[in-house]
Amino acid sequence: QVQLAESGGGLVQAGGSLRLSCAASGRTFSRSAMGWFRQAPGKEREFVATISGISWSGADTSYADSVKGRFTISRDNAKNTVYLQMNSLKPEDTAVYYCARREGSLRSTRYTEYDYWGQGTQVTVSS
């Protein structure tokens, strides 16, 4: 049974930073693509960032345009953990952030292509 547990959310002022962590259970973590999504009140879940499973070319990443240049996704396969470093936070970044895992190694921006989800962690950015 794969489980994902997010941590690191909280309240921060605009312009500040937070680092989210997602600890994953189960084997073959290094070969699984991981993603971060978020959902604000009254809005649909949206893609934030994704990182591929390990491959000959390393780990590829993709970002939503709204966070490109401010957020960085990374992974530590020895710790079965994926991170989301969030800098220059804006009030519009306020949402519940979810970690997700795919069975395959290819990264994806589509939440329907992820097989496992965490419970989410709240990020609130005050103006």
C-alpha cells in the first residue's frame, strides 16, 4: 500500500518562502514520477510541478507557468521524499497543496494520471 504524507505548510507573508515535503512509502519510489497539485477554495485542482522517475537522463521537471521561476521541485530517492521549494510567495498561491505519485516514470501535468494522493497541506500567504 502506497502512502503519501505531506508536511511543511503554514502561514507566510507575501514574498516569503516555504518548503513542502512529501514522504512516500512503498518500493520503487525512485522509478515513480511525482507531482504537486493545489486546490484553492471554490476552484478546481491545478497542476503545480512534476518530476520524473530516475532515468538515464536524470530527473526531468515541469512547472505551471504561474510558479515557474519561483518554485522548485526535487526528490531524494534515498529518503523516499519529494520536495517543493516555494519562494516569492504570493497571496494567489494560497491553497491546499497535494503530493501525488504515478506508477510510471514519465512526468505528467494531468491529475487524472496519478495513482496515489496525500491528504494535503494548507499553504496560506497573507498580503
